Amino acid sequence: MTDVMNALAYLHGQPAATGRLKAKAEDFFVSETLDFTPAGHGEHFLVRIRKIGENTKYVANELAKACGVKSRDVSWAGLKDRHAVTEQWFSVHLPGQPDPDLSEFVATHEGVDAILDTARHDKKLRPGDLIGNRFKLVITEFDGDDAIEARLADIRDQGVPNYFGSQRFGRNGNNVTSARDWGQDKFRVRDKSKRSFYLSAARSFLFNQVLSARIEKQLCHTPMLGDLLIDDKEQVQLVEDVASAEAQLQNHEWQISGPMTGDNALPTQGEAQQFEQDIVDTEPHLLAVIRSNRMRHERRPLLLYPQQMSWQRKGDTLTIEFSLPAGCFATAVMREVMVDKSEGESDAHFDQ
């Protein structure tokens, strides 16, 4: 892990097992699920592509060429790892035009494995238009004792920290470093994509710090007065009675949330607000960037519960499958499973 992740607490204790994740692209499979059903008509041509060893933006640009449109006319719902097998949707703005023939596109692009589906829709794909992603991960050179079975069951039942993965922070955490420098007016950031990267890294870093501190205080499953609970529809409610809140957390429909810091005051109250404020105040330069860009405060669940999780071990190979909501990181799950021997060997970045 990068130093940005190394300092963070583990919910189930630091893992003793080791292994190699993504020894080859086929070892990391992810398939996304849209949060809507295509309308069957409209100006936007939706195409589901299986790609191997190619990043999302490259395939989008090549798809634009194949369809005779500009790159800005192609969009997607989520970025996916280059060093993986991924199935994802793209949308191409083709008003008044027939569906394109993409057989040549597949034949001439080695990393484009197949066109899996097509549809018409009345709106373009936008980032976040996902319910979530399904993962199948093959860990090779796996070295762990029989305790791994109990650990995997605990991860399934008790969840993992909903950390933003190292991909969010850039190589060696450089996006956080740049955000701090920006906050000290060491340079100006005019490039929109860089501004987005640095702001995202700043907010994600602060969330991870609050979450790690709660784990260390054993407050990940236990609410504090003034906490905000969040459900899967991002509705929130204030904790005014700890016992009642604990009962609501039992079935995971409600979860304790942490701050995606904005330019306004933290919406938590009392004990919980003070806990969060003490941590975010340790990063004044990141706060300066967030506030100067008028970021809106949001909330994110502290814990991540893998769904439909299963695993199988054969010799030194461990295969794990699970589904995660959009915006959550498979690497957050795997961080609790094992120490990855491959970490730092690949420049691949992805965002679910």
C-alpha cells in the first residue's frame, strides 16, 4: 500500500495472509450494473463492452472514432481498471442516426473483447449511473492458514472499513500532496481534471482519517450522540438516543456515516461533531482547498458490506466473488483479507 493507506486502522486486525492480486488481467473481473433500464428509444446509443487490459478513457476515445463523433459525445458511468477484465456501458450521442456497426471496432482493437449488448436511451450516461459492480478476484501465490475461513466470514458478516482506495490518491499519495500545496497557494490549478482529482483526494483523505480514528476507538459499529445515520437512499437521521440507534443498525439498513467535508459546518452535532472536527482540523490546507471551491458537504457510510460474497480455495489460489455499491472499492475489501504482494508493481488506476 501507499503510505496514505498504510497508516489506516484495520477493522479485523492486520491480516497475516499474503497473496498476489492481478498477476494477470484475467484475475480481476468486474461487471457493472446500471441503475436504470434503457428506454429502448432516444438519441443515445448504449453499448456494453467487455475489455481486457485497456482503460475506460482509451476505449471511449476509440469508440468515438468508430462512430464518427467527437470524444465529448461518448460518456460512461464509471471508470474501470486497465489491468483487468471489465464489462461496462458507454453511451454515444447519435441523434437521428442508425445504430453503428461495431464489428470492425472489435476486430481492430485487441483490448476490446466483445460487444455484449446495445440499446437506445433518451439520456446520456453520467458518472454514478450505477447500482454497483460485481467482482470476481483470483488471488495467486496465496499463503494463509485455516484462520482465513473465519476471517472471510467475519468480513462478510461484519463488513470492512469503507475506505477510499489508494487509486483515489495517486501514486504515493501525490494527489493529496498536491492538494495540500494548492491549499497553501504554492501554485494555481487551472486544469479542470486536476482540480477534480485534487479535490476528490482531499475529501477522501479526510473521510479515511475519521473512519480510521473511529476504528481505533471501537466506534465503527457503535453510534455516538449527534451522529448521522444514513440509508441506501442517502437519507439521514440524527442520533439522539444511542440505544435506539444501535437497534436500527442491526439489519444494516441504516449505517453510521462519516464526513465528505464541505465548505459548510459539519452537520453532525455534539459528541460526534467534536470527534469529526478535531480530525479534519488537523489538515488546514486540505480544508482551505475544499472551502475555497465551495464543495457541498455529503455523508458516506463508515462500513462496507460485500453482498453475495463467496470464496473458494484451491492450493495456493483463493477466488473471491462479491458485489459492492457504486463508489465503493474492492481494494477496501481485499485490504482486510491479505497483504498484496503486487502492490506498487502496477500503475493501473480505477474508480468504481
